[in-house]
Amino acid sequence: MDLSVLTREPVRVYLYGVAAAVVALLVGLGVLTGTVAPLVLAVVHAVLAVPAVEVARSKVTPMAKVDAAVAEIIKRGEVG
């Protein structure tokens, strides 16, 4: 199963709404209690947040690489 679709924000926002509606329906039908519903939603939100965090992390340059690049530029004397 390809989970890359979860990395797109509109899909996650849509799924949050669907999850909230399903949990509300389950509470209404008596399948879930009012005390369990927030826990179920928290788990759903945590699962949907993982791909978003990984996408954000993939677009960030670690500081160690930046520090090494700056040190190399200073060493070569290319500073302004």
C-alpha cells in the first residue's frame, strides 16, 4: 500500500474530518464512549501526522551540513 498520498496536506485535512465524523457516529451508535472518542481521534491524528513530519524533515538541511559548508567557504576566503 502506497502511503505517499498521506503526505499531501489536502488529503490529511480531509481524512481528519472523515475520522471525526466516523468517531462521532460510533459514539452516537454506542460503539464508543465519550471518554474513548478523544483517544481514538488522538491516535488517528498521530498516525496522519507522521508522513507530514517526514516530508518536512526531508526538505530541511541539517545544521551540521550547513556549518561544514560555511567553514569551507571561510577557509577558501570567499567571505564578502
